[in-house]
Amino acid sequence: MRIFLLLLVSFVIPWAEAEESAYVTDRLEVYLRTGKGIKYKILRQVRSGTPLTVLAKDPKSGYSRVRLRDGTEGWILTRYLSPEPSARWQLKQAREKLDRLSRENARLKQELETLKNQQGSLTTEKENLTQRSARLEAELQQIRHAAAHALEIQEERNRLRGRVAELERRLHQLELENQALNRDQSQRWFLIGAGVLAGGILAGLLLPRLTWRRRRGWDSLNSL
């Protein structure tokens, strides 16, 4: 019974499935087969550095059951597997990574140079805007001063217009008074002239009569 158990354990343990990651060793290509041995069909050739998953190991045959990343499963010699990528694959990956880092470094340098140029442009633009803002502030102060002065001028102009209007009214009133005085004076001179004329006419009418009466009186006296 004990012998049977030992045989059973020795048979089960090699077939125990325990998935683990592995890589094809530093060999150009190895074969992935449908079974544990060279008599089985080759599914494909697996290149060095190819990552895969170990599903089971058979120490007796020296093969391991593996699964590729595309889902293909088969058997491959265990001695061609390594828990780490091969040196050639690691070197290739390192070179590719170095190339990526170099390109990334060059890109970052270019971006940094661009940012520096942009920063310089922004600094210049900021200085220009600051100077422009100062000019605009000065112009604004001048406009405010001119506006205040303009308001004073407008108020003074309004006052002068009021005074001119008042003077025009007084002048018009004086003209009317002058015209009235002129009319009164004309009327006075007209009345005086009319009186003189009337006196002359009256004198012209009265003098001949007076003269005739005097003569008649003298003649009467002479006749006596």
C-alpha cells in the first residue's frame, strides 16, 4: 500500500500545475511542440527573449507545458527556459529603452528651449504691456485733467454767455430808452418849432393891423 502511494505521489507531483512566468533563454529559436518529445508536431518556432507562462513541468521528459501571450499552448524544453529574460533580449530592451529615453530627452530639451523662448517672448510682451499701461494711465490722467479743465471752461463760457445775454438785454433796453428820448426830444423840438411858426404867423397877422391902427391914430391926431 505504501509503495502504491509513493508511486501515485511521484506520478502526480511532476504533473502539478503551477503557473509561473518564464522567458526563452539566449538561444536564437526553440521549438514549441504539441507533446513532450521531438516526435511531436512543431507548432511554431519561439525566438529568444519571448515571454511566456509555464503551466506545468515534467522533469522526466525535460519538457514544460507553456502558454504564449496569444493563447497558444504547447511543450518546450525546460532547459531553454529562464526566470529572467536573456542577456541578448535584455540588451535589446535596454537599447530600445535608451533610444526611447534619448528621443524623449531630445523632445524635452526642445520643449524646454521652446518654453524658454516663449518665456522670453512673454517677458518682452509683459514689459511692453507694462509700458503701454503706463502710457495709457498718463493719457487717462491728461484726459481727466482736460475734462476737468473743459468743465471749468464750459462753466466760464456759460457765465460769460449769461453776462453777454444780460448786457444785450440792457443794451436793448437802453436803445429803447434812447429811442424814446429821441422821440420825446423830437416831439419837443417839433412843438417848439410849431410854436415858433404859429407865433410868426400870428405876428404876421397882427402886425399889419397894429400898424394900420397906429397910422389911423396918428392921422386922427394930425387932423385935430
